[in-house]
Amino acid sequence: MGLRLHNTLSGQLEDFTPLEPGHVRMYVCGMTVYDNCHLGHARSMLAFDVVQRWLKASGYQVTYVRNVTDIDDNIIRRALDNGETIGALTERMVQSLHRDADALGVERPTHEPRATDFVPQMLSLIQTLETKGYAYRASNQDVNFAVRKFEGYGKLSGKSIDQLRAGERVAVDDGKHDPLDFVLWKSAKAAEPQEAKWGSVYGPGRPGWHIECSAMACELLGESFDIHGGGADLQFPHHENEITQSEAANDKPLARYWMHNGFVTRDNEKMSKSLGNFFTIQEILARFDAESTRFFVVRSHYRSALNYSDAHIEDARTALKRLYTSLQTVPPQSEPMVIDWSAPYADRFKAAMDQDFGTPEAVAVLFDLASEVNRSGSPQLSALLRALGAVLGLLQSLPEVFLRAGNSVDAIHIDTLITERQTAKAERDFARADAIRNQLLAQGIVLKDSAQGTTWEATTV
């Protein structure tokens, strides 16, 4: 049995078959770069990083596009508040995004398009929609999409236009024929900086948010592709509007499979910038190591809600240490490991991942395998543990480096105390030896004696 994934469009678990045999084309909505990324952004980046890793491990060629929105109201407002250009702000935030993603082990996408590089394609798409009667020029000089003219509107959210209209409490904006209509081209405002304005047949302005993704996805992946992903908060209206405008223009499905990762919560309330209850990735990585943070996210199923707390990341590190301890106790074989997916543990891991990228079950396999490594002392199974971990972007550090990480005590100082303890033991000064052990333990350092000598690891992050 092959890969099955949950398709938001159907609400069902479906067999996955790419349009082009052996090649998966995937588009994921990326960040709007006016501020540093928070844990909610990390959740989405890591979810689809695991997706593309598993697709590659399954033998597919993957063309992965994750866009950058580098023009919108928030960006303009932040640049003006900071007294800097839009270009300077967005470039600085893109570099920050890359640092955060790299630290978390997120592989770079095949393409990372910036919206401002695709304005001609957006204008072409808008003109097609106008020609086909789906777009209209409003009295305020904006160009809007007439939602009621597209019969399939609401198929991703599962709501009819009338249901959506009943829940609409916002007054109709100037020039909109219906509150559900959305902007394709925003007419330039006098107070906006010149770099936020592009020339067009509609007059100076800039693209609306939704049209950006449709244009970039179609330009880089084709008018129809395999997977479109993003956070659950994008399902409506962003992805609904993407489907609407793309399919109205091209008369074909935009994406065959739609995937949405769950929210990150804090104290069971959605974590977001608007609520002011978020942590940036940089704030978290200043307190916790990156791999434990990644593991905290990855071991939960991508569609589930993820509740953040310091204790949960500390628990993730404690669990991850068990796996690294197995790799330290039984070093993997030196030869490169080619995974035999028919072997017992690998087969179980594959079955878990093939069931909608079931990382909780896949992680459980890693712990069962680690127990077997400890029992058998097999370097081959230790190598398999490391190789399966790599599929999730885990277990690639040297065990001694990971186990010693995250403690403020200087490693040279620790090694000096270990040497002093060995001298005390040789002189049968066991009271001094025990005092050194207890001193280090109080600082979160556990000593482990063996025939090969004494090693240490940190118990706190």
C-alpha cells in the first residue's frame, strides 16, 4: 500500500497519485515578511519539511515552492513606522527567516519566489479574469473578484455562498458588489511610498494578497499541480480565493490535494501575533536547543493542535536524549546505511508515514528500535535508527555533542573536574570523588562511568 493523505478538499483520506509519475509538485504558502517568525510559522515550515522529506524518501522527485509575501499592508505600515524602505525591511526579515529555518533543520525549498518579482504575471491573470467576466473595476479604482459568478465558491471551506454571506458582518467596502468579493488589484494611495506602487492598465497600485499565490504557483508549477499546503488559518478565505480565481481563469483544478497543518496554541488559545501571545523562533532557540524544538513539533501529527509550554519542550529533549543515548552506547556502523524498507522496523516506520505522514507512530518506532539497539548492541540497528531519524530531520548530531548541549557550564571546566575526580578515586579519596559528582549533578551534569572511562551529559536545557 502506498501513501495516503488527508485531502482538505474532500475531507477524506485519499490515495496519493501525482499528476506526473515519479514527480511531485507542491506549493506551500510561506511567510509575510514584516516581522520575525514565530512558533506558528515554524509549525508550518516543519510540517511540510517532513512532507517533502518523506516524498523524497519514497522515491519521488519533488519540486517544492514556498513563497515569500514581500508586499502588503502590514509590510508598508512597519516600514513606515521603522523609517526604512520596504526593500530593506523585507530583505532583513527574509534573512531572519532563513536563519530560523536553517537552525531548525528545515531544508530550503526548490523555489522561494517573492511576490514583487511576479507582478506582471499577476496582472496578466487579473486581465484574464476581467475578460472572462469574473473581475470588475470598482468605483474606488480597485479591481475585485465577483465571488457569486464562480459556482464552486466555498468547496474548500465546505460552506455555500449564502452560509458565508450570513456570517458576514463587515459592511460592504466602497465599490464592492458583495462583502465576499475580494480585491485583486489595490489602487495606490497617495500616502503610500512609491516602491509600493506598480504601473498597470488599472492605474498605479499593487496586487491583492490572494492573487499573488495563484500567479506564483501557476508560473512555477503549472496551472494544475499536486499538493497545495499551508496553515489551517489559510483555508478560508485565502485558499478558497486562490482556488476560485485560478480555476475561473484556467478552467482546471488548481491542486489535487490540499493539506493544512494545525494551530499552535498556548494555554489552549491559538498562538498568533494578533493576540500577542506568541514566541518568536529566536526567543525559543535562545532558551532551548534547536533539535529538541524540532522534535517537539515533529512528534505531533501535522494536523493536530500543538500546545506550547516550556515543560513540553523540556520533555521533548528528555525523550530525544534516550535516542541519542542509544546511539552513544552502540555507535552506528561506519558504512552508509541504505534503508531496506521491507525490514521490520523500517516497514513499520514506512507504514506510519504512508498513513497521512503519521509522525507520532513513526517516532514510536524509533523508540522501539532504540530499545532493541540497547538490548542487542547491534551497530547495524543503531545505523538504522540514525537513518530513520534523518527522514524526520533528527539524530544527525554526534551523540556526545547533543547530550552535552544546552548547559551553561563550561565543558573544559567539567572535564577538569572529571580528571580531578579520577585522581581522587585513584588516591581512594572517595569522599572527594563523590563531592565532585554531586557538585556537577547540582549543575545539571550527570557522570557516567564505564570501562572506557567517564562521560557526561546535561540533564537540563
